[in-house]
Amino acid sequence: MKRVTDNNGQTYDIEVHGYDERLKRPAKGAYRKYEFSTDPSGDIMGRLDYQIWVAALRWLEAELGPQLIAHRLVSSDRTMTPWLEEDRPGVWLAHNDADQRAKKTASVR
């Protein structure tokens, strides 16, 4: 945007070309559209897959731990979000009884 004044003294903002041909680069203050260098959906699905895996391990530990007599499970202390500095709640597997319908749940942050 460039502010111009007409002969009557009124000022207007007009849109100008954002590329400086002389310097061969975007003009100062020009809008730049950013694009991902790669598609992030693979990373997103990988993180979701990891969280489901950790939730399944925790569920198995909670279900099988008290039932085992001759063996003992090693507890898993895996974080749900190892890509963050602090652990955040991730996905949660809903328990499905015969008379209770399964619920889709997830934590979004």
C-alpha cells in the first residue's frame, strides 16, 4: 500500500506492485505469501499414530498389570508429546462396553 495525495488534498491508499525490479527482491513492507516446503500432513499423521500407540500401551498396562501373576510389566513412562518441551495430554482411548457406544475423543492444543 502506498499513500498518495491528489490535487484537492485528499489522501488515498493505493495498492502497488510489491516487487522491486531494480533490486530484484520484494519491496519493503510487501506482503509475502509463505508456503510449506513439504506437506505437513505426514508429520501430523505420524504424531497422531504415535499418540495412539502410547495410549494403547498405557491401556494394556492398566488392564493386564493387575491380572498377571507370574510376570510383572515394566511401566512405560513415554510422553504423549515428545516433540514439545513439556508433556501435554494427547489422545485418549475410550473404553467400549457392550451397552456403551464408543466415543471419539482427542485433546486439541
